[in-house]
Amino acid sequence: MLQQTSPEIGGMGHSVKRKEDLRFIQGKGTYVDDVRLPGMVYGHMVRSPYAHARIKGVNTEAAKALPGVLAVITGEDLAKAGLAWMPTLFHDKQMVLATGKVLFQSQEVAFVVAEDRYTAADAAELIEVD
Amino acid sequence: MANKHAIRVKVNGIEHAAEVEPRLLLVHFIREVLALTGTHIGCDTTNCGACTVLLNGRAVKSCTVFAVQADGHEILTIEGVAQNGKLHPLQEGFKAEHGLQCGFCTPGMILSSYALLAKNPHPSEQEIRWGISGNLCRCTGYQNIVKAVQYAAGKMS
């Protein structure tokens, strides 16, 4: 038998109009990419084009020299800080940025921080991974 | 990157003048220079259609258009779809027919449908599905989106 509350009470067995739709259908939602904070900077990931390869060296000099670039971080930098391998929610440990070897295509190799997203992308292109 | 171009673009009826790098994408111009964040970036590769806007009435994916290409032209974004505080029938339809859940694809869906209904006010279900085939939705499913467009077509005729 269909369980239904009375129309005055509503709830069970009655459709409900969503309250959040009004902002979404007018472009007034706030998604993470819409957030703008004072002093916000942008990041860009350099990823491996290879599925399995040894990293002999990562040259970040040209990227760091680009005006507007604030930081270039590699796996080696993280290793020095003891942050190259970090625990996940599944109780294992994973590489944050690759050290020594990449194990899958598109694995994260280096990370650029810059004042705007186009500069970050430019700098990422200047990073040489051997 | 000092090479900048002066552009004038009419967005949602308002004229904007700006100096932009030739490589600036239209979607970044809309979202970051004009701060109209209703236009979304879903994929960056012109697959998903979340960034769809109307350029002189034609639906375009603004992540594959440069801001300089819009110079001298008119853009309609989701923020300009409602007129004088009144929702467009498409917006009513998406709400009434439960055509959204997370709402991320909705602005693109509405603008693609807007262009479709301007050309074809009485589309068949097949034509609606074809009209929104460049827009991906990952939560609602297309059934209710099609119903939302049918709702709007009915209201507008």
C-alpha cells in the first residue's frame, strides 16, 4: 500500500520543490572555481607524458625566473621536507609529486604557483623534465 | 606578454571595453574580467558544454573562443537570460521539471536550448536531444532536461 501523508502535512508521497534551484538557474551559484579571495594565487600541475619512466632531473630555473612565478615545487623539494609520500584516506601512502620514477601517465611531477593562471601555465611549459 | 588588444564586447546588453592578451579565452574574460561566474568551466577541452554562451545568438563553447574574437559582438550569458527580474521560460522549465541537481551544467544547457528554441520553436524530442548533445550532465540525466525544454517550448508558443 502506498504510504502517503495528508497534503496539508506534505512530506511522504509528495514531491518537493527544491529551494536551491533559483540560484543555479540564474548563474548565481557559488562553486569552488567561483571563489575569489584576497591575495589568491594560482597553481598549475606538470604531469608526465609517459606511463613509466625514470626522472633523471627536473630543471625549474627558467620557470622560477618568469615574472609572476612565486614557487616551483618538485618531488625532490617535497622529499627534503619529508612530504613526498603522504597518507591517504585508505590508510596507504602515495607519492604527492613523483620522485625518481613516474608510474603512470599524467602522474604529477611538478607544481607551479603564480600570480595568475596564464603565468602559471607558461611557467609549467618552461620546466624541463629529463 | 605586453601585447594587448583593446576590445569592446556587449555582454547581456551592457557594453564592456577591455585590454586583453590575444590568447585570453572568452570564458576567462567572462568569468574573471567581468566576474560573471555563472558560466562554468567543466573540462577545458570543449567536450562538456558547461561554458556555453551565445555569441550573436549562436551557441558557442566559450573555452574555445578567444576574447578578441568577440570584439564588436554580442554575448548572452546565463546572468542575462532572465529579463527585468522575470525568469525565462527555460529557467522556469528547469525548475518545474527537475532539470537539475548540482546545477553545474545548467547554464550551458539553458543557453544551448535558448539557441535551439530561437531557431526551432517547436522541436521534437529528437531535435531537443540533438540540440543539447554538446552539453554533458553527470547527475540529473537528460530525461528531465528534455522535459524542461519541452515545458519552455510550450510556454513560449
